[in-house]
Amino acid sequence: MSRVDVDYQYYADVFKGNALTEGDLKKHGRRAEFIVNRMTYGRIHEFELRPDDLEAVKAAICAVSEILAEDHRQKEMTGGRLVKSVNTDGESVTYADTSDNQSPEDALYGKCCSEARLYLEDTTLLYPGVYYDY
């Protein structure tokens, strides 16, 4: 299983990200990589990627890392409770009910997949069948 290396220099210089610190990227990058690998049916760890696909995967990992870091920050600020809305006029916060059909982890995974898909759609990595280029 080969690992896709996304370092902070790539994040800042190529991806042009500014929402994460180097520590945030180290903390959330590995989990983001596993989410992207799951979306691509294990292809990013199983095969040698073409250069354009590798760039798309790195960008997807950066984007998912930002989502995971923001979710982590929100959970730290709210004691793990899911915020539904915040009123900026005053000190009013509405917390989400957990009675809907989707768990907070499933909602987070869906958000990560939606963002990563923006970077991966022009590749063959999202194809669920057998693809002979890999």
C-alpha cells in the first residue's frame, strides 16, 4: 500500500490553501487520505497513479483535510455538539437535533465526498467497475 504524500508546502504553494496550519494538515491529512481512498475504491493505495490523477488526489486530500479540521474546531468549541445555526446579532446558537436519519459522522463523510468529487470527477478513479488503465 503506497501512501500519497501531501506536505504543507504542497498545500500552501500548489493548492493555495490557507485554512490549515502545518499541524492541522498532519493531524487530519491521514484521515482525509483514507476517505479519498475509500471513494476511489482503494485505487490510490493500490496502483501507481498517472501524474494528472495524482494531482487531483492531492487536491482532494487537501480539501477534505480542511473540512475535517473545521469540523474538529467546531466540536472543540461546542463540546462535541453539532451546531445548526449561529445568530451573529447576539450570543445565540442553535444545536442540531440528532433525530434526523443521518448521524453526524455520516453527514461529515457526505460533505467530504462532495468536496473531493469536485477534484476527482475528471479522473477515472471514481468509476466503480474494473478499469484497465490501472
